[in-house]
Amino acid sequence: MDSSGHATIFDLVPGLASAHDLCMKHLFRSTLLHFLRDEQGQDLIEYTLLMAFIALASMSIMVTLSGSTTGIWKSANNQLSNAVIAAS
């Protein structure tokens, strides 16, 4: 019987419920095996990992170079300030 108390087809035909259970188990098993054997998404994962590695490497390079870039801008600022003072 279903949740409303009505008889279902599984109640009316003997053995149908067990056949239905076996069919669902087979369907679940075949779907799971197909998912595990499928390598179609493997390339996507590899490219994603490669892009993540490139992003991390880029960020570490930017952090490393930020100190020297700041030094270059400070030096240019000091030279321009000295030139303005000397020109006045």
C-alpha cells in the first residue's frame, strides 16, 4: 500500500515487488559502474588542476615582485620630488 492507504500494483501481483527491487538494484549498479568507468570528465579535472597551479605560481611571483615594484615607484617619486625642489 502507498502512503494514502491505496493498494499498489506491487500489492496486487505477487513477486512483482522483488522483481522491481532487483531491477532497481541492477539499474543502480550499472549506473554506478558506468560513472566509475567514465573518463570523459578526467580532462576537465586535469585542466582545472593545471589552471589552479598556474594561478598559485602567478600569485607567488606577484607577491615576490611587489616589494621590488614598490621600491622602483618610491625611487621614481623621490627623484621627481628632488627635481621639483631643484627646479624651484
